[in-house]
Amino acid sequence: AKREGGGCSVAYAPTLEVNSSRLLMLEDELEQALEQGEIIAHYQPQLDLQKGALYGMEALARWQHPRLGLLGPDHFIPLAERRAMIRRIGARMLELSLAQIAQWDVQGHAVPKVAVNACALELNPGYLEMVLRTLKKYGLAPQRLEIEITESVLCPDGEMAVGVLRALRNAGVQIAVDDFGSGYSSLGQLRKLPLSTLKIDRSFVSEIVNNRADCTIVDAVVKMAHSLGLHTVAEGAETAQQLGVLKQLGCDAVQGYVHARPMAALACSAWLDERTAA
Ligand code: C2E
Ligand code: CA
Ligand code: CA
Ligand code: CA
């Protein structure tokens, strides 16, 4: 909230100053954090709604900060995107995620795929080359990796990004569009992208039980996605009721607190162990 003028700004200004100086401080530290391995991945399971089987894991960036503790992506991803440092974070997340799924294979956990986030800025020929090289390094089929992008790659100067996505898709890597419905593009426009999966934004899922319009929209999105040959993953389901509606609507998979929160690698392996034992 922005407050201007009057007595309010006097009370509010110090907080603003603290926040912006903290941001500057983090900017300096981020470079070092990468080198010291403080940027780590947490993993959140996605479950097949119809069969209950594990569908995949999304890797989510965290900064294990020595003084401030565990920081979520909102604290450093926007910062990194401004400074193109996002490419190095993306490379690190890719390396961690593929190493992890290979390790889960060794441990006997069949994790079908791991999904990593990428922004338009990262999608250049170097990214393509890095993805293929890292898949090879861990002996993984390209289908085990999904790249999550947002509709923003459809921006006027996103041509290179779209080209890189096509090449990735041709190589067998899966492509998901993230937060679907929260942006401005239609499914028609999205057909320009070589997609495999559509992730339905949490804002629709959170109201799906009580809001008829949201339910109708999700129904239509699932039907259209399926007729285009795309899978659907609903984001941010928190209740069993929401799961029930999503299942009825024929959604393929769900990622949300109702199943599990994002977990550190070790906790995630324990979660997998428990499922296998059950
Ligand atoms: P996202 O890709 O939409 O990721 C899903 C976010 O929803 C995650 O927040 C996750 O913790 C949260 N979430 C999952 N299930 C639930 C639920 O049931 N309820 C609620 N309320 N929230 C849920 P997180 O980890 O804070 O990530 C925020 C965003 O940061 C991500 O949104 C993604 O856009 C970005 N991000 C994370 N990691 C990376 C990365 O490695 N690279 C890039 N470029 N962006 C990243
Ligand atoms: Ca995502
Ligand atoms: Ca999302
Ligand atoms: Ca989101």
C-alpha cells in the first residue's frame, strides 16, 4: 500500500527506507549467494487427480540466507530479473532439479518429471544448449523435464524465446504455461507456443467451490486444453472440496497445499519414502 502526504507518510517513510536499503543490500549479496550455494530448490508434488499417482514435482527457488533465514522467490527473483542474474539462477535451478530427479531414480522413486520455471529473459540459444547438455549429463530422457513459462513470452519481442521453446519441444522437453488465466492471452494466441501443459491459475481454483463463474471458466479451460491435446494442472488447491470439483471437471493433476507444501530436497525424499511405504 502506498500512502502519500499528510501525517501518514511521516509514520510510513522509515519502513520504506528500510525496505529499499534491504533490497539494495540483497542485490549485492545475491551474486555471492549463488557462488556459495545459498540458492536452493524446494520441490512441490503434483498429483494425478484421477489415479492419485505422482504426476511430477515443481522446483521452486529459495535463498537460504545466512542471517535472514529462508527467503522466498519474491525477495530475489524480481531483483535478479532486472539484472539478468536470473540466467544464473535458472542454470542453478536446472542443475539442481535434474541432479535431484536422477537421484530419486537411483533411490527407486519414480518421479515422472520435474518442472522448472524460466522467464523470457532466459530463453536464448545458450539456454537451449545448457538444457540439452544437462539432460545428457544425468542420462535423462528430455520428457523428464518440463519448462514452465508465462504468457509474457508472447510479448512483441519474444520471438527468440518462442524459437527456443520450439527447439526444446522438438527435442522432447515438455513446456507448460504457468498461471493460465491471469494474463491477457487467449488459448488461440497460446497455440503459437509449443505447449504440453496448461497450469490453471490459483485465483480460479481458490473460488471454484463457491463461485459458479470460476467453476464454469475452469470447466471450459479444461475442455479446450484437452481438445488441443494439452494436459491441465490446477495450481493452489488447498481443500478436499476443491479437489472434488477439479476431479469432476476432468482436470488431470493438482499441485497445492492440500497434498503438500514445497519441501526441501531431504524432506521431499522423506515424503516420497512415506508414499512408497503406504
Ligand atoms: P509459481 O510458478 O506460480 O509457483 C507456485 C507458487 O504457489 C509457489 O510460490 C508455491 O509455493 C505456491 N503454492 C503452491 N500451492 C499453494 C497453495 O495451495 N496455496 C497457496 N496459497 N500457494 C501455493 P513460491 O514458491 O513463493 O513462488 C512464487 C513464484 O516465484 C513462482 O510462482 C514463480 O513465478 C517464481 N519462481 C520460483 N522459483 C523460480 C525460479 O527458479 N525461476 C523463476 N524465473 N521464477 C521462479
Ligand atoms: Ca511455476
Ligand atoms: Ca503458477
Ligand atoms: Ca503464480
